[in-house]
Amino acid sequence: MSLLAWLNGPAFTAFGQRVIWSDMLGNTIGLAALALGWRRSIWTWPAQFLSGVILVAAYASAHLSGGVGKQLLVIGVALWGWRQWQRGRQQAQDGSVAVRFAGRRERGMLIGGTAVGTAAVGGLFTLVPQLSWNPWPDAYIFVGTLAAMVAQARGLVEFWFAWLLVDLVGVPLAFSSGLAFSGLVYVVYLALVVWGMRDWWLRSRSADAGPVLEGALL
């Protein structure tokens, strides 16, 4: 049996839902990556990279091209984000990565870019139905994940808001696509997102946060 066949094979069945290995392993590592991001640990990026590699197999098995594309973006952005945090990790006085709220221009670019990107990707998926059986939610998660990771790489508190909005669509889409473990992990993500959002919010207003990263992470 090949590694790919094993990853897409059944791990167990719970409540009538079949859980495959790639879905379980990739999302477990992704959950750890989110927790590491909450702690502002640079190890969040290699964890996200590994999670993305494994989840490519999971989304391919569910015929969700947007999910596959999202994970390919996760892999690429994880490498970029790792470099960004290596450059900016000393910006806080405690030696960790400093966090802040986005400026008005940055926030507008994130929102506008997400809206335009979702419309473009959703339109592509609609025109080419072979790419995705559920084009608009798939496109929304695809682009929303990219926006969240870019915000995280820049140390922006809005990273957590972006993840929250992605999760609200990701939970039902994962269950309806047969990726039960992804759906369960998204539920756990919601709790971590709320706690992480509070932690970064408070740190962004702390005197210990040090200089902002807007110039350092360009």
C-alpha cells in the first residue's frame, strides 16, 4: 500500500462518520499550529507547513479543489511567515513576536482583497464545476485562509477575526464533504480563536509589545 493510499484510508468511524488518516493527522497538527500561534511561537509555521502537506491528500480525496489550493497556499505562506517572524521576533521586549492591530489602510486591503479574491475564485469554480462541487463556500475558505495567514505573518490581531469568519463556513462544509475530523477540529478552533484573539488583543495594548512591525515586516 502506498503512503497516499494509507493517508486516505479509514482511521476509524464515529457517529456514522468515517474519519480518514490524512484528515485526522493534518488537522491535529493544524490545531497544534494554531495553539503555537496563540503563544506567538515561531514553531507555528513549520507546524502549519506540515499540516498543509498532509491535508492536500485529505481535500483531494473529497474532490474539493479549493481545499487543495488552500493547503498549497498554506504551504507557501507558512514558509514566508516563518521568514517574517524570524525577522520580527525581537520586536517585543520579551523576545517574542510583537502583535498589533492593523492600520486603516492595511485593514482595508485585507477586507477588499478577500472580497475580490473570493469573487474571482468563486467565479472560476462556478465556470469550471470540476474544480469544486461547492464553489462559493470553497472559494471563501480558500481566500479567507490566505488572508488570515498573511495577517498572522504580519503580527496583526485581525488574524483571529479572519480565522473566526473562516471557521463559521468551514464547520458545515467539512461535515457535508465527509471530512468529519476537519469539522470537529474546526469546532475546537473556534474556542482557540476566541482565547487567542483575547490574548493578542491585550498584548497589542501592552507597553511590553514594543515597536510595531508594520515597517519591519514589509
